[in-house]
Amino acid sequence: MPYSAWWMLWSRMWLFTLNTLPYFLLLLEQRRVFALQDVTAELFGTAKYGKVAAFGDFNSDKQTDIFVIKEKSELVIFLADSTSPYFKPKVNISKDVLPKDTVITSVVPGDYDGDSQMDVLLTAQFQSSDTSVFVFWGNNHTLETVGYLTLNNTLTDQPLVMDFNGDMIPDIFGVTIPHRTEICYLTNRVQACQNALNSSIKMRIPHSNAFIDLNKDFTADLFLTAEEGMFETWLNKDGAFTKGDVVSKPDVKNFGQSSFVDFDGDGYQDHLLPACLDNDCQQSTIYLAKRSSKEWVSVLSDFKQKDTVWGFVPGTISQPLVLHLGDYNLDGFPDALVILRNTSGSDQRAFLLENVPCNIPSCTSVGRMFHILWDQTDLAGIQKAVVATFFDIYEDGILDMLILSQAEGKDDLMIHALKNNFEADAYFVKVMVLSGLCSNACPEDVKPFGVNQPGPYLMYTTVDSNGYLKNASAGQLSQSAHFSLQLPYTVLGLGRSANFLDHLFVGIPRQPGETEMRKQEWTAIIPNSQLIVIPFPHNNPRSWSAKLYLTPSNSVLLTAIALIGVCVFILVIIGILHWKEKKADDREKRQEAHRFHFDAM
């Protein structure tokens, strides 16, 4: 066959490959299922008892560790490792370190003295209901159990850890006795407390205060849950907090903890509130507060599974009613994990609430709603569940689940780890914003990767697979009290669009009197990557740096398989055509030789 003919054949085959490759990928990805796999033994071995209290990268190895309270009075840090069991108990504060009869009520990791090393704040109670605060200083991936700081003031409830003055060092916000709203700074390990706001507020106990951007100016504001079902917003204007809107709770008998998330993907944070219409939670619902009209809209009210009615578990001070939020299927809309109980009182389990398009009249103004996934057998198999939260176990950008349940014959809860085997290849960007107190030359040559930092706010814009503009936003570590169990990073789902992120915006809190936003923009961010943002120096966003770490997608393997398969298919066709061409040439040569023989005669 002439060269030009071979080139034309190859060109047509290559065009066929480009046109059919998406269909090959689609066929390979038809198994779009969501399944869970129990990996508890692989992660924890036999050390699977205790109450998960917080997450953070304690030893700066870019892997998130787990802080666990054991027997109510001992803290154990499970460090992530590369060999099984993948979480090993390494660092602990024993019950002998704290005063006698201490009951630890919460754990909040952070850099409280500004040395770029992770410290640990504990709240505890003694005989009374007042809350005491202890801070253990980090030193070269260990905790100093001698010389820890005890806050001079006792609090009426657990504090909110926030960055009140915009210096990127966490501060302690709470209500002291008698009802003074104070902020405490621990810079250089010296405590200094002062009045926080220009008016005194009686907080609800348990509160769900938050440090989150509420008006999309990339500066974290203050949300407070006051007594008598009132919610107050204090907007950060030029680095100072000014009282804004006050909203009343919906007409319900009992309600849980407020949560903030970009529920409908419009770039603004939405206020979600789980509630019960009666005292026993026989009728449950989840409300969303609309910013424009200040009305409450129900985004979930159907808790009926066939003939069985489920409902929320009424909250207590030690275990309030709360939604734990995360995008399990990476479609760009946050889902939720929650504990429900059979209204007959015979069963209590964890359920996944999927964020889906609205199909009921009550949520048409929002456009989205929650739908309960009733058929998750792995979740249903964990009886007497108490807490359910999201956690990226394998640092692959896919949110897995940790479930805590009542264990037979033990005071501690049992930890269950469920791996998320969601097989559809969706895309994500995982972002962690650090304190930026140092960049390369850090004190004692520490690596400043992973120290939990409250207050940063981020938003992305991109184009989805249909060509429509898509954006979403999230705050980092906006809540810290009552086992909020927020992750020290943000996983932003991008759906099934493999497009680059057009813009990623990151903002941090401002200092008092500072009028310019501390915000930086990055463009063309690669999907399925982790971005670690170092805002150094704070007041010069143009100098901020970002380190990008890629996480290979399943589509890489699928594309390779499809491409190799198509190439093999083309080679087979070419081989067959070449073989037929050779046979035709041989036959033509024989005929030519035969014709020459008779001509010679």
C-alpha cells in the first residue's frame, strides 16, 4: 500500500480514537456506586476505644492525626503512619497530669503562642458545671506536661477559638462569670484577657458560636447563639466587630447546633439548624436561614422510611444535636452525617443526608434539599451510634467516615472507620491555609505545615461540564466547641468536570484599623490537588505562597486503559489489512508470473 494511503488510514483511525475515547471512558465508569468498607482494624488495630475529639497534623508530616479522649480524663494523640495499624497512639496527657477528678470536655489543637508548633487546648470540668481551660505547649512534636497554662478565668461554657485581632494566632473567646464576654490572648505564653464586645451577651448553653465570613468579604465575622433562641451576627468592619442582624429561632420546641456551609453553591455561607417540632423529637426537620428575607426554610422534613418514622436524638450539653458536614460524592454540594433514632426508641443509627436538587414546595426558594440515604447497610450495621463525622483517612481527597458507638461493657465509645468507595471519578481541590507566621526560617527549624488555623475563608470559580459558571465557598475551622469535629483543611468538590479552577480566592482576618482585605487569588489550579497556602507576610498578599501536591485521579488509569485498548484495536486492524494486502500482492505476482510463461510460448 502506498505511503499516502497508510497515512490516510492512520489519520482516520486516530480521529476515530479521539471521537470514541469519551464513550470508552463512559462505559468504564458506569459503576457509579457509593459503598462503604469497614477498615477499623486496619486503622486502629485493637486500640479502637475512646471519643474522637479533634483533628490536626501534630507532627507536621502532612498527614492528619486524631485526638482521642479516653476514660473522660486522658488525651491520646493517634499519629498517622504508613504501616498498619495506620493510626498509632504516640502522645498522651495522662489523668495524673491534670487535677484530680478532671473530666475533659473538649480538645482544640492550635498554635496559641505563635511559635509555629502545635499546642493543645483542653477544656475540663470538676465538681461544678463551670469550664476550666488548660493549654499544653508543643515542643518538637511533643507536649510539655509540666508548665502548662491554666486560664485564670473560669467560663460558663466551652470557648470559641478564633483569631480576634487578626494576628493569625488563635485566641480564646468566651463568657466568664458573671456573664462578661471576654477575649484572652496567649501570645508568648502570657495570658491577657479583656472585654471582647461593646455589649454583654448571655450565651445559650451549649452554644454554637462561629467565626465565619457571613457577607462574602473574605474576612471572618462572629456569629453568636444567645439565650431565648436569638442568633446575633457581629460583622468585621475594618478589623473591629460591629453588631449586625439579630434573628429569632424558628417556631420549634427544641433545636440543635448551628452549622455554616455553602449549601446551594452560590458562594455565600448558609445557616443550617436541625430542630424538633416537639420536645421528644418525634417530628424533626432541618432549617436553612435565607439571608435576604431572614426566613427559615425547611430543607428536610421527610424522616419516614416505609412504615418507620425516624427523628433526631434530643441533644444534651455533653452531646448536643449537630450536623457534621462534608461533600462525600464531590459534586460541589455539602452533604451531612447525623444520628437518628427510631421514634419507638428501639434503634439509633448514623445516616447520610445527600444534598440533592429540591423536589418539594418548601425548598423551591433555595433550590437544594437533603435526602436521607436509607439503604446504607454498612452504616445500619453499627448499632447504638452516638457520633458520626467525615474524615479523609487516606489523604486522597475523598471524605471517609468515623462513627462512634456505645460499646458493650466499656465506658469508652467504640470507633468505627468506614472507607468511602465512591467509584465515580469526580474531582476536588483540597486546601489548607496555615498561619503564615513564618515561611522558611521558622523558630527551631520547625516545618509549619498543618498547625490548625481558624478564620481563613476561600472560594473558587470554574466552569462545569455543561459550560455553566460554578462557584463555592468554605471557611476553615469556624467552630471549635462541643465536638464540632471540623477538619483542619477544606475539601471542595468540583463534580465530574476536569476543568482547571479558573480562580481560587483565599482571605484571612484583618487587624483592627486595617481597611484593605487580606485576599489573594490563584488561577488555573489543577483538579485533584492539595494546595497548602502560606500567607507570609500577612499584610502583603502578593507575597503569599502556595505549595501544590497532586493526587492522581482514577481517570488517569481509565484513560490509559482506554487509550491502550484503542491502540491495540487499531494495530490489529492494521495488521489484518497488511496481511490481506500481502496476500493480494502474492496472488498478483503469481498471476503475473503465469501470464509471462504463456506469453513466452
